[in-house]
Amino acid sequence: MIIPFDGPLELAHTLLCGQAFRWRPEGEWFLGTAGATAMKVRKVPIGLEVRSSPAVTADFVASYFRFDDDLDA
């Protein structure tokens, strides 16, 4: 699934900064977990590509990555 997102998104910084756990880079992807869900994510030109098991909704991913946060504020 591709989730459109045009805000700032630095996956390496977000997932490897010490505030998120169990994520590791693998090529252009990051593999990890969100709750009980195994996820594989990568940044694409129009947003974020996500593969997961079990399947997740776009709302779940947007909430996990906090796409609604106003980073400029």
C-alpha cells in the first residue's frame, strides 16, 4: 500500500533515533514492528510504501508515524 504524504519524512532518523525500537534498515526498506504488526516501509516520491502482516490501514500507519503533527510549530 502507498500512503500519500507530502510532509517531511526522514525514516532513518525517525526509526533509528532510539525512540523507536526493533527497526532495522535493509536496502531502501526499513523492517520492524508496530505493536503486533510486522512492517516493511520505505519512502517513495509521493509518500510512504508499506507492506505488513497482518494488513494495516492507512490510518494506522499515519497515526504510528504521526503524519498529523505540525512539525513547524
